Amino acid sequence: MTTPSTRPLALGPIVLAGMILVAALTRLLPHPVPVPYNFSPVESMALFGGAYFSRRAWAVATPLIAMLVSDLALGLVHGGTYFNYFFDASFLPVYACIVLCTLLGFGLRGRVSGGNVLASSLAGSVLFFLLTNFATWLSATPQAGSACASGLANCYIAGLPFFQGTVLGTLFFSAVLFGGFALLRSRIPQLRAQTA
């Protein structure tokens, strides 16, 4: 008889958390070729966690913790100036987007397919663009002299170059995470059931 103290660790949650953490830590890698601004795994790791963690608390917490770990690591790598981000107006909206993208990922449970992941990735990218630029506009002051200080439409227009990177990064990392996990599931039977 297996008691709670002797029960082996479930492999699925460990693999999911590891994949999300590794994705988050890719933010620290130097880019060998120029990549667009905002090319990152942020939305895709939230979608991935929402799709596969059976416990909703794990689905929400894991991408948030991975993002925080990578933000702290970026702060250590880039010195004290990056730590100002934690007090910037964009900090909370970015983390709110992670939670909202995880909720989008819940809609993928039992329905993961190329088309559904593509649609959710695009929806997550649009959500990130709308929410973070709205927050930037809210925090803009006329003294800043930025496009956002002169109106919400101008703020969204100024954010368009970043939106391209968000879409490309989300599509790339969604393909890596969802595709990589599908490959692992085909080879490791313990991962075939929904996890954690």
C-alpha cells in the first residue's frame, strides 16, 4: 500500500514546471541574431500552464513564479537599473497578462491542437498589447513627452513595433512548449494523463 509519504513524485507537474522555468530563463540568453522587441515566452508559458496543469492554482502560480525568477535574474545580470522595472507602471499589467493568458489556456484543456494553440497565442498577444499599452497610457504624464502622453490612440500606434515581437515570440515559444510536450508525451506514458 502506498501512503502519502511514500508515494512517488508525479512526473507531469515537474516536467511542466521545468519547461515553463526554462522558457522564462531564455529571456537571459543573448540573441545571436537581431530579434524584435518583446520577443519572449511570457504569453506562451501562461497558455501552456493553463492548458496542462490540472490544478488551477499550479497553472496560475507556475508561470508567475517563473517570470519573477527570470526578472530577478535579469536584475542581477543587468545591474540595479533593471530592478527599477519592479516599481514601473508596466510591472503589474505584465503580471496581470500572465494570469489572463493562463485563463485563456484553461480553454485549451483537452482541446490542444495546432489551430487552437495558434488562436490562443494570437488572442494572448492582442490581450498583452491592449492591456500593457493602456497601462502605459494611464501612467504617462505630459512632462514625459512620449506619444502616450498625447492620447491613447497614439500610445497604441507607438506600441505597434513591440506588438510584432510579441506575436512572433508567442507563436515561437508556443510551438516549442506545446510541440515539445507533445513529443515527450508520445515517449513517456506517465505524461499522457493531464497532470498536477
